[in-house]
Amino acid sequence: MNEASLTAVGRMAMSMGNGDLAFDAVKKMKPLGINPRLRSYGPALSVFCSTGNIDKAFAVEKHMLEHGVYPEEPELERLLRVSVVTGKGDKVYYLLHKLRTSVRKVSPYTAETIVKWFNSKEAARLGKTKWDHRLVKKTMEDKGGGWHGLGWLGKGKWVVSHSVVGPDALCQCCGEKLARIDLDPIETESFAESVASIAIKRERNSSFQKFQKWLDYYGPFEAVVDAANIGLFSQRNFKPSRVNAVVNGIRQKLPSKKWPLIVLHNKRITGHKMDQPINKALVEKWQNADALYATPTGSNDDCTVGNNVCFRYWLYAAIKFKCLIVTNDEMRDHTFHLLGNDFFPRWKERHQVRFGFSDAGPEFYMPPTYSVVIQESAKGNWHIPIASEHGNEAERTWLCITRANYRVSRKNLATRPEDLQPLDHNKGQAGSSTSKEVKFKSHSLGDSTSGNTVKPVQKEYKNLRNIQSKSMVSDHQSILSKIEASEELGNCVIDFQI
């Protein structure tokens, strides 16, 4: 018996709709000294999810995690679907954060399941009407930004829209600014040590250690250039002129305008083609600028000069200096060597610069000013990126998910009846039929002495009227966001009775 045969048993059980038998096939593996794989759990999970047996479905997921097997998007989508069907909001919340950490960008199919949840009555019923804003803010800061994990915030019907995020990190649908999630310094250091350790074991004659000393002497750099990836872009023959164009172009985008580090295998700077005057002049220019490092023989990952040259060298340099790496290499074949969590994709997102060429010269696709990952805001809103084939973040579709009472559009306000227009406090005098009374009930969060809270509350009320009238014509902010800002400033919670 081996993993393949037991998985086959599980699949036969799945064809009969027997999830328990399929799960038993997985449970037999460990006692037999067999390590279950992700595919081993597929049959049992499929049956339990399709039949709506949510408890057994999550029992399968628990067994997976206990045996070092991590569900991927297809498995998480199945769990999400059964959670939506059964109306289990706590499970949906848990799975959205699982998708955030392991998948980051969801497929269109998973996005449809997410939309079904937020359009459901169960989703509208769940959530807190009051929460500690300071606690939420602090929790998000402690976790690097972009999420808090404290549960559903707000209550009421959700509004799901398709949106894009601008270069200013603002959602063009609701105006909320997305976070650029910080990387853990400890993880970064561990990442660099992992790369160095692998490289040192594989290199000859301590060549990688020589590279480390070279970096200490000539560094730091603000960018590293994968010269082979650039010189061979969309062609078979290596062109130093293309590398030079990219080097000159990226320099203009660096704060110091300093030369980037050019990493290139030594075979690329020798040979009859490199003896041509123009190519020889370019190499000499790079060398004179102390910007070129020629990696020795034995440092090619794929054993061929034409493919992914010197991966460990340029990757280590980019990590060490916390700088940009200019390459179109997606580094998929190397990630399994490094860290077994979501750090590597987060690092790539923050540091990789992709490139292309047009008639005007090289074009650069810089890292976004925000993290392209599922984000949960301090206001309880969600922004979920949908995976796409193109790498242009300006065109990526996002799900913008907010409570219905969060959005106040200028267009809707312009068409509202007079009695629903923003309060004009200059006109709303006593006896006016259109004036509305707004009552505030303040709950002090800091000082329990009522005498110490009267004046701040009155002052807050006066300021809030001004904020309210201005916020109605804001492009990106709603009244609610201004109220929340006032609560934070006044250290109180404001209840409205209109």
C-alpha cells in the first residue's frame, strides 16, 4: 500500500458519495508510515462539502494541518462554498483570512463564491455595531497593516462592486486607501540567510562568500539588475545594449541616481561577440563604475547560460540591501528552497520591477504603492484582488465590499429630496418644517467623570456639524469616516438619532 493506492480508494469512495470511507483511507496513511499529500484529502473534502456536512469538512482541514498539508485555493474555495451555503459567518471570516495569507489574489471562480456570501441575508445580520477603534488600529499596526482579524465590523446590507485601485492606492469605488503591508524584519533576515546557506553549499571554492565580501565593500545598492534576463528578453541572442538601456532607465527612478548592481555570468562578458567594440565599451563602463559582478562558473541554476542565470546572487543582493530587483523572472522554480510560508510572494510584490520595451525605450512596472492582497480595513470594509494574466496593476479588478450605510455618493445627494439633503445649520431655525433634530449620546471611553466630558462633547458636536456639511461633497470620504475620526479625536462614541 502506498499513497497513490490509498488515494485511489478514496476516489472510489467519493464516486459512491461515501465521504467517511474516503476520509478513512487518508487516516490509514500515517500508521503505515505514509505521508499524506494534498490530493489525498481531495475525495473526502469534496464529498463533505458537496453534501453540506460542514463539521466533517473542517475536520478534514484540521487533519490536513496536523499532518503538515496546507490547503490551496481549490480546497479553500470548497470550504468557503459550504460555509456560505450553511450560513456560517465565522467560518467564512476564517477562510477569507486563509485566502489572504496563502492565495492573496483569488480566481474569478472563488470571487463568485465570495460575492454570494456578501449578498446573503446571513452576512447582513452579522457584525458589531460598536467597537474600540483604538484597539482595531493598534492591532492592524502590530500586524503590519491591511487586516485586524477581530471579526466582522458593522452591521447591515453589504454592497459589492467591481473596482480598480489607482496609483495613489485609493479604491476608485469607495475612496478607501489600501495598505502597503510591512515585511517582518526577522523574516527578511531569515530569508537572506536561507538563500546564502543554499548558495554556499552549492558553490565551488567559496565563490559566494567572495561575493558577500564584494557586496560589503561596494554596497549598498538601490537596485539589482538580472542582466541575463534582460539581455535575452524575447530573443535568443544576448544583447548588452538592452541591459545598458534598462540600467540607464532604472537609474533615473532611484533617489540617488546611483548605478544599480549588474549581475551577469562570466561567460556573458567573454567570447567573440563581446569583443565587438560597442559591447566591450559597455562592459568596461560597468566595471569602471564598480557596478558589474561577474558570477563564476558553477553558479547557474539551470546548468545553461541562457536560462535564469545566477539566481542566488542577485536575489541575495536584493534581500541584503532591501532594494529593487529588475527582472521578469517569476522565480517559481526556486521558492520551494526558501521559506515555507507566504513571505516570498510578499517580498516579490514589494521589490520586483518588471520591464518591457517599446519604440521609446524600456518601460518599467514598478512595485505598487499598496499590497495586492485581500485587505480588511479598520472600518470593516473588504477589498479583494482578482487574479489576472496581465501584470499591470492599474487594470486589475478588485472586489470593493462595504456596508450599504457606508457609501454616500455625491450623485445620490444631488438627487435627494430637500428633506434628505445635508443639514444647513444656518437655515435650520426653530419652527422650520425642514429642520431635523440631531441628538448625540456620548459614551466616554477614557474618563468616567461626567463633569469632565460635558465640554468636550459640546465642542465635538459643534465641530461635527462643520465636518458633516463638508464631507457631503467629498470625492472619496463618507460622513461615517468623518464621524469615526471625530470619535477618535474626542475619545468618545457618538450615537445618532435623526
